[in-house]
Amino acid sequence: MAQSGDLKSELVAFAQSPRFARRLDARLDEAEDRLGFLDEATAIQTIDHFALQYRLADGSTVVEQFVAQRRPPLSEDERAMLLGWRDVVEGLFEVQGLDRGAAILHNLLDDLVYRVHSNLGRRALGKLREGMFVAARIVPVHPDTDAWVVSGNLTTYPPGDGSELAQVAVQTLAVNPQLLRRNPEMLRMAWEMQAEARADFVELFGTDLLVLEPAEAHVRLREYHRHRQEKALAELDDEAAAQARNSGPSLDELSSLPEELLDAGDVAVICDETEGICYYADFGRLDALFADPALARNRTYLTQLREYLNDDSVSPMVIRRLVQRHPENADAVFRALLRKPAFTWERDGEELLRRRKKSHYTHEPLPSITPVGARLAELLRAERHHRQ
């Protein structure tokens, strides 16, 4: 622990050196703009993220450059320690207890328990008490251990804030499903839940892809979520079902389309096996193009396809769906779009998607549904009971 503290001090000084000043200052300015102020805790967290996770122009991180350039050179054990710090866990933890200078912290996000130390000594964790909550970043002390160390600072909350923090945890999981990666069991549950949700969609509509006007899409989505809700309530006893009906978002909230889709000519509602429910504007126009490649003479159709192809927010899955619906016409459409008479989808299609949509190929896919652990569910029930 003493060794990790000394090396962390060196790393932070390296990250704050003049060579990185412009990029670090930009990160601090972003943090200040986001919050409207920059307090010490936020500055520490921003610097810590910059040192361990921020990608420089060449794709490396600051800690990787520090390990490579430090003089005298680090030992193999020290190199392993510092490079292990790239495995950051950002969590919202409940303190389960203290044991020989370490805090036993249960992460409400990934439902795992971590034995956490501080390289500032035992006093740094002395303010923690069982039942309190902590927002923190932690990293492995060393890859060969199951011990963790605080990276940055701790933000503590009293036990009474648990139900409110549970809502924050759920919102965080919804935006960052990658937080489940550390817990294979939770990840397995998420995929099973998503498969069940898709099966319900197909059972109700006979397909996993609907192309509708926005108002009709809202009606169909409301029908789907009511079907899902009634199925879930049927598995509960009367008291639990009554409580469930009075909690959580309404059917209208669940069925609302993103605002930017409300003026679209049509909306594709796709309940994909991997990506869950997603929405795409003016999909019908592209479907018509693939059904009749002669429409490529009208440049508006090709412009729409080019926008889909170049927009990084559009998944490769959507392009594949268009091809799968009209496989006999894919070559003609892409030859017209790309002005490449020799293009064939079978040979060149995947390479085209990988080139235009690189970000979609950098990580393993994650489910769009995120389960919650037993303790987080308990805190959520307490919060709903308090509201009632």
C-alpha cells in the first residue's frame, strides 16, 4: 500500500506536467461547465480519470506513458501494479463493515463486494461506519490480489440517503450498462430478461420490426408495455401487484418516442435480439429503396441512406436489416450509392460497415435491459413506499 501511494503521487504529478496541461485543462473546464463550478472533489476525480482512463491522440493513456517513460525504470511488479489501475470501478457503495483497516463495500451497481484500502492510511477510511453509503472510484491494489484501493476521493452519505441514492444507481445503470461487465451472473440475467422482452414483442405483433407513423408507434408501444406489465403483475400476489401499479413510470412515459422522432414521416420500432428496442426515423423510405432500386434515381433516397451509413448513432444492425429484407437488391442499391459497379454486399458489405461505423466494433455488445441486485431492489421499494 505504501508503494502504491508513492507511485500514485508520481503519476498524478506526471499527469499535471506541462506536456499534458492543455488537455487536462480542457477536461477541468468541461467539468466546470457541466456543474457550473469546480470544487476540490470534482477536480480530484477529473485528474484521476485523466491519469488512468483518458485516451490521448495516439490511443494510449497517461498511466501507460508514465510506465513506459519513468526513470529509473519500474520493476515488472510495479509496472503490473500501475497498469492494473486502468481497471477502474466507479461505484455507489454501501458500507458493510470495517476489517483490519479495510472497508468492506457492496457496490449497488454491479452487486459485488469489494475489500477496499486507502494508500493514505487507515485514518482515511476512519470516517466510514456500517450502513453509510460512499461514491468512489476504486482500482486493484495489484492484479494478483483481490484487494482494492481508493483512487481519488470518497464522497460519503448517511444511511438515511439510501432510498434516494438507489434512484441515482438505477439511472446510472440505465445509461451505463457496461457497469454490469464485472458480474457475469448479472450480465446473464440481463440477456435473459432482454430475450424474454423480445419474445413478448414478437408474440404480440408477429414480428420484431414495425414501421409506423409516430402517433401509431406510440399506441403500439403502449400496447406492448401494457402487455408486459400485466404479465408481470400476474406473477405477484394482490398486495405486491397493487404496490407495483402505483410505482414506476406510467405507460405513457414508457411509450414515449424521443422528441426528435415526432415529426418524422415514419418510425421503425425494432426489438432486436442484441440491441433491444430502438427507433429509427424514415426507415420506410429506405425500405422502399431496397424494395425498388430504381428509386435510386431520386437522390433523396440515396441521401437518406448515406446519412444512415455515416451517422455513428445508427447501428450497423439497421443497415443489415434493410439488406435482409431485400437481399436480391442490396448490390444494386450500394453500387448506386457508392458509385462502385463491382460492389457486392456478400463480399464487401461487412467491410463497409466496419469502416463507416468503427465505434460499434470496439466493444462486445451489451444488453439494453439492466437488472438490479437484491439490495438495490430493497432500497428502491423503500423509496417507493416513502413516496406513497
